[in-house]
Amino acid sequence: MSHRQTLDTDGARPSLSRRVAAHAAVSAARLLAHLSPRQIQAVLRAVRRGAAPAPYATALATRHQVTAVSTLCAGRYCLQRSLATALLCRLGGTWPTWRTGVRVSPFAAHAWVEAEGRPVGEPEDTGTYHPMLTVEPLPRSAP
């Protein structure tokens, strides 16, 4: 069961500029989702460079912006949603932790983002998944 989310975290529709950016991230995510896992991981590792770790509130607002502009991302397309959320965060200068994982009983695969050590906007417990691929923010250099 899934539903389309149309509101941002503050109850307002995302601004025109954020909707345009979200559409761009969703389109890029759609293309990335067709690559192999190794290729996706390589692209995300390159894209995350120079970004600060995403705060939870920023990542959650970004996820809502993605789901507000894409019916697919608001539904069952977790890979595309997680990729679009990470890419849109990057457009804002931050990077969440991006993960994919599997569980065995019952078997399922899932992709999600985390910020500040917790899953962002996930309706189910991601702790039941064994992470297979992870792309974390790069550590910030000490001054």
C-alpha cells in the first residue's frame, strides 16, 4: 500500500525552484537506477565529493520534495526515491548516507537514505535489512 505525498515537511508545496531541482534529481535517478550496483556506487561516490553530511531535517525535507513531484518515488520505487533524495541533497551541498540492503525472511530488497545515523522518512524498520551497498558522506578535513 502506498500513497502520493504532496506536501513538504512544513505543510507547504515546495517552491518552483525546488520542484524544478527535484524533477531533475528524479530524472537523473531514473537513469542511474538502470545501471549495475557497482556503477551506481561509483557514480554516487564521485557525486558526494565536497558535500557536508546532511542533517536529518534537510534530508527529510528533500525526500518530501522528491515524493511531491514523482508518483513513482512516492510509491514503491525505493531505489529511484533514495537516489533522487541523495542527488537533491547534493544539489543543496549536503550528502546523506545512501544504502541498499536485503533481508531473508521474508526475502526483500530495499534502498533508503539515512542522516544523523537514522533512516529518513522510512515507514518500515530498515534494521531488518542487511546493508549491501553504502555510500556515506566523506569525513570533513580538519582545519
